[in-house]
Amino acid sequence: ASSGISSFLRRHVKVLERPSSQMSYLDQFLKETNSSQQQVQQTHSTRLLYLEGGSIESEEGDIEDNRASIASSKSNLSELSIHEAHSPKHKAHQFLVRTFSTPTKCSHCTSLMVGLMRQGMVCETCGFTCHTACCPHVPSICPVPPDQTKRPLGIDPTRGIGTAYEGYVKVPKQGGVKKGWVRQFVVVCDFKLFLYDISADRNALPSVHVTQVLDMRDPQFNVNTVKDSDVIHANKKDIPCIFKITTSFLEPPGPRNVTLMLADTEGEKNKWVVALSELHRIMKRNNLPSTTVLVARELIDSSLALLRSALSATIIDPDRIVLGTEEGLFCVDLDRSEIARVGEGKKIYQMEYISEEHLLVVVCGKQRHVRLVPIRALDGDDTEWIKVAESKGCSVLTVGPVMKAPLTFFLCVAVKKQQNTTTIMIYEVTRTRSRHNRFKDLQLNVPVHSMQLLSDGRLCVGSPSTFMVYNLHDDSHPFSLIHQENPLYNTLSCSAVDALRVIELPRNEYLLVFATLAAYVDRQGRRSRDREIMYPAVPVALSYRDGHLIVYSETHIDVFYCATGEWVQTLNVKRAKPLNEAGSLSVCILYDYVHLLYLSNIYQRELINLDNIITQDREGRVQKPRRRFSLREGNKSQRLNTDRRSKLISAPTNFNHISHMGPGDGIQNQKLIDLTTNLVDSGEQVVGHHHQQQQRVQKLIPLQLKHGERKRPEISNPTPIKPTFPAYNGAKRSAPPRPRDLPPALPRL
């Protein structure tokens, strides 16, 4: 077994000794697409053509056949095993799951086995490698007959399954073309381009982590040669060898993601351009269903300095969001282009919004206390933040419903103690003055990575390499969601892997999301599916929304459909991180500046009013609004109060103008007004000034109330009144209704 695997690795090293680029099945597939009628009549023969290899003519020369590509992707078959295939007695494959340290292709379908660990299976007898999903379709004869290894049966060009092209290119270093170029290994399969870093050493193998993924299904995908103006910092002799690949980045109007690639020669560049263009044309002609789910829209650009220190955010209503930054909590009115500071300037690490309770839950301050913020504080009220007792040092926070009748929310706070022990304090969110009530405590002897409240009211706690489920309504013993019979149990037990999240699926199935992969289990923790979700790159953060797992890496965002485990989309957004649990609000780095993005689900109702993002000119063309936010300080209701009387200083009484003090005589000739400034209560009415004085200074005084109208009483803490504000584009519209008071108490059963 060891000799088979070692021989496979030796054969895999030959990948780096190949020419800079070569064709796989694409050349013959192009031939079979010349005539659809010919394709129907000769289905079987044409399939053998593109599997046997061939050549495609270009101006610079021939592209090599795919026999070297297939040989490099499969395990080395010894002479002994080949002779054994012709013997009357055939052995069965001995497949075991393996972790590969370099990019490896499946010997059945020739596609890459993407992932960070447990990417595929290897036969210990013959060294045949394949995907876990391809394993049931592999010929049962061990070793596989030579005719089937030369013509793998798993290739499906109509769906892009299989390696169509591969080779070496150079891409710009971080910082642009003027910083130089770095060599990368590129594999084109599954209608995607996978770029792998390679060290300068000739004998070095590519890293198993994908540096960048370019999806051909992207609606903006395009491959072209470059002009001199596109690469002004490039060497003149290199320009004929450079081509560019364009994909979407932000929804219009917005920039496009452009990846420059430098081939060794101009001929190699032409081969790349022809191959990618033809493959993209084939994909479009086959009318494959679109798998796009999310669209990245720029919500706020880099002109807002607060984005540089943004740590969390949540959506309150379609026109208002709340940002948690290192400088404090801020309410952003998108329709009015205003920002207001809320409360003290404490650092906000995490924020959760319970819309049913009109309550914000934040982790703030240097000591990471948990505080409850009533939603009316966003309107400028001097509302006290409710401190949750004994929450100092909160490491993980989660909120969620545990009962539906009546609807009850729980707040779970994990506090790390000494010697890697953790205390989880569980609070019930109430509608009393304190807004919370201590419910239960849990003591754990391990650090806590994550917590989620399940739909049945149980608490799932993620700790190193496992997930434990606790029943909050009784003292039953917790159980693990990774059963000892699960093959993943031994793998995870060897090393401490971060347990990031658990996702509930129908029919009592769970998706356990770890830092290296995601696996499906049943209610007892046994493996429910052979398929596992593989990350192409090391995740830096993740979120879950509308049945999709969103994995953030340094160079892109990957979207997986949890129901099937299918990798459905890649967003080329660099250095992005989510600000909330659903990932609807995220920040990214564009041209070294921080931007706030709204990830919109095209199949769901919009959470943000798109009028705040996209505007149109007179000709109907979409244009980007140039938004400038103004900072709103203090209590807004007092700022808008027309009498401008401070609640801290009493108004003057029995005031009469006696004489003028100061230079100038002109002011003495003016008729000044004696003010009646006594405070009135709610039962009194405002009496106008004398009729003669009103006629003399009608243009000098503000408009008075009509006789019989009630003036707003003076109170120490006025309730803010939402006036109608003009929007940034000049249009007038009423503000959305905002909650002011506590929600009505629900009956307790």
C-alpha cells in the first residue's frame, strides 16, 4: 500500500515537469461540437475521440494531447498490477479516505479533488485515486484495466466535468504589476479556473490551498488580450504575452474584477485565450442552469471613515442599519444620509438584534460585557443600556427562540475561566424592567468555539473537534453529534479542529461546519452522507443564510447549498468579512479602502431598500449615488424643537428691555419686544403677543401658533418625534415607522 501511494506521489511530481500549458479533453470536444447532427449520430464514437486525445491547431503551433495529463492525474500502476488484470482472478479495490498535500486530480473524471483535508480516496492496492462521489462508479477490477485508465469514463464535457486545460502562468504580485510577477499553476475544470501558488524552487509542489477561483458561469466572465493602457507598469516586451480575465465584482454601477496573466510566450498566450474562449462558448451554448444566489452591492463607500474600524452591524429596517465600531455604536439612516452616535463610545465587538423584542444585544467595552439596548435608543433618547450581570469576559454570544407559544427568546453567554474551563450562562429575555432573567448555568471543561440554539430549544455547543447538545429544560446528560462509529471521529480526534457552526436540515439531519470541512450527520451523530463540503481555501470567516453556507477567504467568497452540498457560486471579493451572522452586511477591501457591502439574495425579499443603493439619471441609466453622511449629535428631538429652550436652563421670567449696552445708536431706535416666557403646562394654551407689536415686527418674529392650538409641554426627557426629512436627492418622503416603547406583554401560559 505504501509503495502504491509513494509511486503516485512520484508520478504527481511530473505535473511540474510538463510544458507551460496543455490541452486535455477540450480539443476533441471542440471537434464534436461542429455539427449537432453529427453528434447525435456518432455519440459513442465522438466520446471516444475526446477521451483518446488529439490536437487543435492555432497560429503558434499544436497543443499537446491529453495522455500526459491523464497520466499525471492517476496513480502509478506497477507492471505487476497490470499483469494481474489479465489473470482470471481479479481483486477488489481497497479504498481509504486520504488527505493530499498538493493539487490532485480524480482518475475517474480528471477533475480536481478540492479541499483542505479528506479530499478523496486512494486504493491501497493499485493507488487509484478518485472523488468520494466517483468511487461507486469506478470499475470494480483492481487494478483498473489500462484501456479504461487512458479513457476515463467520468468525463462529461457538456457539464464541464473533467480537466480541460492546465499550465503555468504568472500573475501580478500583491500591489500590482509594478511590484512584479509571481508564478502560479492553473487548472481549468468544472467551468472554473483554479490558481495555485508555487514557490520559486523548481522541485516545489503547488500548495493544496487555492489562491484564486475564477468562475466561467459568472455573467461578466470574459477573456481578452490587453492593451498598453491596461498594463502601464508592465515591461514592454511582456505586453504581447499578457491576457486578462474579467469577472463581476459589484453590481452595476461598479468595478469589475480583472485578473492579469502573463504567459511564457505569445504563442502560449494565444493558446490560453483560444481555449478559454471556446470553453466559455461551449458552456453558454449548453444553457446550463444558473447557480447564482448572492449579488454583492456596495452600500457605503470608503468616504465613511467609520468603516475602517467596523466590527459588527445589523439591519433594523430597510432604511436604517446599526454599525458597531471600535469608537462605539452608530445608527445610520440610509434614506437621510445621517449618522448618529448611540450611547457611550465603547468598542462594540458583536451585535445581535431581536426584532420581536425591539432589543439589541451587544458585547462591548474592554472587558467584553454584554448589554441590552432598547431600540428606542436609536432615536436619540437617553436610554439606559441594561448590563447583564456576570457577563464580563464574554467570548461567545448567541440569541434565539426556544419556545413558540408563547414566543420566548434565550440569551446564551459563554465566559472563559481558568484552565480552559468555560461557564455558559443562559438568560430568558423578558419584558420586565431588567429585560432578562437568569435561567440556567452550564459548566464545561473545554473552550467554546461556537453556540447555536436549535429549533427544538436545545443548545448546541461547538468545542475543539466536536459538537455537544444540551437540553435546557432538564438535567439530561449531553451527547455528541459525532458518534464514535463516524469515520470522521478518529480524524478529528488526532488534532483540535475549530467547530464553527451547526446547521439544521430537514429529516433530523445536521451539517457540522468545522474549520477544514463540513460533514453531514444524523440525530445520533452517525454519518448520513458520504459527501462532505470541501473548502477550496482556508476560511477566515463564515456565515449562514437562506439555506446556504457562505465561506470567506482572503481572495474570494464561496457559496455552498447545504441541502445538496453543491458548490454553487464564487464571488471574487477580496479580504471580505461578515459583520453579522447572516453575512448580509460585509466589509471588503477595494483598492486599499474599506467598503460596506450588502449581499443580496436574488431569490428572497430585499432587506435593504435598493433606492438607497441604485439611482437612475434622466435617461434611465444606472448610476452610483455620491453619498455624503452628516453626523447627528445629541438628542434629535431637542435639536428639532423650534423654541430652542434648553431643558437644563430655566427660561427668563418677567423680562423687559431697559437700555442698550454697547456701541452704536441704531439699535436704540428699534422697537424691541417684551417677551412673556413663563412656562406653560399641558392644560394651558398659548396666548399671542399684543396686536400692535405683532404688526410692527411681523417679519422679524417666527410664525406663532393659532389661537386655540396646544403647545407641546416642556418635559425633561422629551420623546423624539420623527419629522419628514428631505432625502439626499431632493425628494421628500416620510420616514419609516420606528418602535418607541416596549412591545406589549404577551400572556404567559
